[in-house]
Amino acid sequence: MHEEIVEALAADWRSAGVEHGDTLLVHSSLSRTLRKVVKMGGGADPSIVVRSFLHALGEEGTLIAPLFNFEFTQGVPFDIRESKSAMGSFTEAVRKWPGAVRTGHPIYSFAAVGKNAQLFSGVENFSGYGADSPFAIIHKLGGKIGVIDLPDQHSMTFYHYVEEANNAPYRYHKTFTGDYTGLDGMTNQKTFGLFVRDIENGVLTKVDPMGEILWKKGLYTGFRPGEGCGFRLIKTEPLFFEVSKIINAGAAKGVLYDVK
């Protein structure tokens, strides 16, 4: 029975643009998808959804999930072996997947499974969105970003990678230091960076208007949140180009951020 569900979900993802061999980062809200799984006779098990993506991607593909967790910024120690994702059940299922590789930034880490997973092994980028980050690896691989039932505002962190690459003037570099336990079990104090919004000047992240531009340009394929299977997809290279164009034109206010 589960094999039929996996195939049905994989067909949904393919209908949105997933292809064999893709390197695919997936942001997710699984409530609606899991209700569908239950109706099809499966349990509310996110690992079924993980299997469906791996099936759609095939042996040449790579699945990546965001394991973002903001406790390090509040003084909570990070352990790369144990610290959980705060990004939902799908991401935790990928983190625990056999053979999954986890990257080392304590706030913006990722789990990768599949052919290109080893490219993420040992990655301990200083800046969460930097040129040495998993975002950059996904970009260089010509990867895609997929989103299940979430607006851009609550999913498309790749925008911040583009903002850092273009030194967006409404953000700045900030560091966070805390206890960090690596794969070897050793704990040390380490410092990591983020390119954060300028809170003191009232900067608010507001990226849904950018998403509408991408839809209008035909760069998103698939379905909007709550419609169809709720999964949409975009290639990182045209995404990077379009967001960079907005930033460099000085047109990011009202499209990528606002000021309160």
C-alpha cells in the first residue's frame, strides 16, 4: 500500500517540475499532504513523503532539507549530531534518514540525501547565507527549490543568500558565539555569522511581492499553497538573477523588505 502512495506523491512532485537527477531543496508544511496520505490508507508518517521525493529524484538525484534552528542565537548549545530542526516533521525525517549528511552552521544547517550528499559533508560555513554556504552549493549545482503549501514569506530563505551576495544595504553582518559540539563529540566555543535585517532602522522581511514577480515571469512551476498538491518549484539560477536585478536597481523596498 505504501508503495502506491509513494508513487502517487512522486507523480505530484513530477507534475510540478521535479525531474530525475535534480538537486532539490524542499521547504514544507505537511499538514495537507499528510491528510492526503491518511486518506490513501497510510499513516501520518512524514517518512512516506521523504520516500516519494527520493523516488521522484531517482538514484542520480539529491534531496536537501532545511534544519534551521534559532536557539543558538539565544545561547542554547548546538550539537550537530542531536540538535533538532525547527522547520517541521519533513525536515526531521530527512535529518534522521539513513546516510543523511548534515552541514555545520548552528542556525542554518541542512540535511542532504542522495548522489550529491557528500558535497555537503564537512561544510561548516561561517555565514549562514554566505558564498561558502549550502545555498551556494545548491546554486552552483544548478539546483531547484521546492515549497509545499507555504508562502514565500515563510520559506524562501534563498532570497537572503542573494541579498548577501549583492551586499543589500538594508541588512548587515552580525555574529553569534556559543557552545558547539561537532561530529567528534568535542565541544568548543565557536562564532558564526548571519546577514541580518537592520532591525534598529525598522527593516521587516517582506518577500511575498517578489514571489508574485516570479509567478508572473513563469519562473515558478506547479501549484500555489492550498491548490492542487500545493508544491511549486523554481530553478536557482533564474531566481538568483531576478532577485539580484531587483536589489541592484534599488527596487527592493516593497518587494523584498519594508520599513515599519
